Amino acid sequence: MNILMLGWELPPHNSGGLGVACYHLSKSLAMQGAEIDFVVPYTAEHPDIDFMSIHAVSSLSPLERNELGVYDSSRTVTSRELPDIPGGSKNIRDIQRRYVSFVENFVQDSEVDVIHAHDWLTMEAGVRAKELTGKPLIVHVHATEFDRSGELSGNPIVHDIEQTALLMADRIFAVSKITKSIIVHRYGIPADKVEVVYNGFDPASLDDGYDYDQITYRYLESLKEEGYTVVATVTRFTVQKGLTHLMHAAAKVLEQYDKVVFLFAGDGEQRNELIDLAARLGISDKVIFTGFVRGKKWRDAYSVADVFVMSSVSEPFGLTALEAAHHDNALIISRQSGVGEVLNSIFRFDFWDAGLLADQIIGLATSPALLGEMKRNIHDEYANLSWNDIASECIAHYSSVRTGALV
């Protein structure tokens, strides 16, 4: 089966979990015999990928791609129409126009059985490929504009792009029941057109000789020696992630129990706002900001932590929670995060309930026995989330849309 896979990023040039999910899904599909052509909007080396063909749409670098701000609520998409390519601008819509043009040319000369498009960034290209080839289109929804905008209304043009693609798709993959509910109730898509296809997890991909370096977070290690608990979040600093609620919970924790320190690993549009909020709450001495982390520093952020918090206002899945569990973290996950649908040994809270979140953090920080039990139990759960099983499920759906049958 020849799959045209349309995505916006792949490791090691990813800015979030979307690239990780695309990598592992594609790898498992290839292991089961699929031939994959993966289209990305930038030019870069992918030294660990030899199981599929990667096609670059433009000379844009991964860093320039990141600077487009496609995941930030502040991004400006002001036109539904894709611009003409001449002119050389490098805004989001220009790159998407180049992406669509590349796909139009590619499908003219290549055999394609299934088109698989990930998120709003590639949906227009997926729809165009379907129009030109008549081949079935899978739209894989890792997040909707309702998720990305958090408590805000989001960009109406992006909503429109998503609406069109969801209507045009032959089958829709939603990464959680939460996401399926949004697709059905907010976009008016029939429920039987939407399949819940959870993300998997590959522990072996993180067992690559990595060795935690205590020097990276020497200060935090010194605090742990004094009996402190490290509570971490590793994420983009956007409204979707609910970080202002987490900061208020941190203040409530420290009012009652002062041997807790908070690690905010990442970067994004809310960075300065969060730094200012920590100062106004009087807890700057207990909140550490790392800036953007990748590679070893990203792994070290998990390793130094005892507790991982996902405070998202709306998180379709949340692969970082599984990565944190692999690095021996207890998990506290908002009820608005899809990863909680596949895990049991966690604490849950509504993203806005800073009081409950504070109580849960204090409970873990003051009970080594409870903390250790949650860490042990979560290991038995995340290890069962196999990307190979997910790939088999996808292949079954591919076959069904090609034949017109239902799985």
C-alpha cells in the first residue's frame, strides 16, 4: 500500500508531540509493509529515518518553520485564500501554498493508494490530492482550533479550513474520545465517520543510551537532597496548556507546604506573562524557567522531576505524559486531556480547579509512599500502548475506505 503522508514536522526537527506521533506511526506502518512518502514544509536532514521517503516542500529551515508560530493563539491567518507563490514571503499561508503546489505535482507522477493528512496545516493539501487522484483521504486530528485556542474562540479561518477538510475526508482519525466529541458536536460531523485512534508509545525509543546528567539541574538536585519535591511541566507556553492555572496552583501549594519547586520547561507566547505572574504571586524563587528544551536537556527535565503536571485546557492526547511516566514521574492530568482515557494510575483534575490541583501536589509531596506507588503503577500501563497495534488499526481503516466497507 502506497501512503502519501502529509505532516508538518518530524524528529529531530519537531516542536511538539505531533512530529513524534507522525514518526512512530509511519515507522510502524512501514514495518507492516506500507510504502510511505512523507511531505514536510522545510529542508533538513533526518538521520534516523530510513523507512520512508521524505520530501521537502521549500528551502525553509526547521527554525524558520518554528518561527511561523503555527501553534500559537496569536498567529495571524488573515485570508482563507492561498496566495500565489511568486513574491517570496514566508508567512504560514505562503508555505501552505507551496505545500499544496508540491503535492499537486507529486500526485501527477506517483502512485498513491491513500492520502493521510495531519492537522489543519496539511488539510488543504490533502483535499487537493483527493480531488486530483480520487483516492481516499484520511484526516488525522491531533488538535482542533478549539483546542489550540484554549479558552478563546480561535481563528475563524482555521476553523473554516478544518470544517472543509472534515467534510471532505473519507474517514477521520481522532486521537481521543474528547477530540471525537469536538469533531462531532462542534463541526457537525457524523459520529460513524470518526474513529478514535489513540497514540501509542515506544519505550525502546527512549532507551537509547541516555544518561541523566545531574549537572544540568544541579540546583534542583541540591533542593531534592534537602527534601524538596520537583513538580514539572514540559510543554509549549500557550493558552491551550493552562499554565496560568498551574501557576496559581503552585502559589496555593507554597502557601501550605514550602518544600516544593516548580520546573516550567519550554517556551512560547506566554513566557513573559508566566514569569510576570510568578513574580506577582510572590513565588519566583520556587519557579524555574528553562527556555526551549530539546534532546538531552528535554530528557533531563523529566528525569529531575518527581511529579509531572499536564494542566491543559484542551489536550487531544498528550504524549508528554507518557514520556514523563517513562522517566519515573507520577502524573497529574487535567480531565480535559485525552491521555487520561488510556491511563488509570493518575490523579485527575479540571484545568480550572487550582485548589484541587494544589491538594493533589501536596498529597504526593508529603507522602513518599503514595508517590512511589503511583510511579510504579503507571509503568505497567503506558508500556501496553503499542504503536504496532495502532498501525494495524490504521491499515484496517485504510483498507475499509478503499473498498467502501466499515471496520
